[in-house]
Amino acid sequence: MAFEGSCYNFTTEKLNWIEARDSCTQEGAHLVIINSEAEQKFLTSQGVASWIGLRKQYENDPYTWQDGSAVTYANWDPEISYWERCVYMEPSGYWWSVYCESSWHESWICEKPQVC
């Protein structure tokens, strides 16, 4: 699906964060990087829980996007604390941190530039 210059692939196979990241890389893409409320609303409209490209390297590090960029937009669930390393998006659109090795319900979203 296309939105504002990017193409998104919503995948329902259950993989952990690292496997999902690697699967996107094999497609010439990356796990989704959410930069705005408009992009968040577009993704949330799909109604699935999905890995996103946000994680922290070590427990006390800040979260950064898969490409190394800083977080400029966030949609954390206000009732949850964030101490796990990898992040997924609930169907509601809120972000949660979970174990990177978790694969019991996480789908994922790949993103790459839209080619005209």
C-alpha cells in the first residue's frame, strides 16, 4: 500500500523482531519508521498488531529507529512503562515494548520509498 511517498507491506506471519527486520531487508525495505501523526493514523487504520522499526540496543539506551535516527514522533501507550528493547504497535495504534525474541502474535510492517 502506498502513502505519502512510501510503500508499505503488511505481513501477518509470526516472527520475532530480528527475523522481521531481516525479512524486510531481503525485500529491499526496512521495518516501518513512523514520522508523523498522519502516518500513524494510516498504519492504525489497518488494525493489526505489528513490529515497527524501533528498538534500543541496550537496556539503558534511548529508543532509535532501525536506520539510527532519533524518535521525532511517538505514540506510546500512556499506561505502560517501557523497558524492553523492541517495539510493536497494537491494533489501537499505541506502541508497547516487548522482548525482541517474542513471536507469539507480532506481525510486521515493511516500508520502502515509493518508486514512480
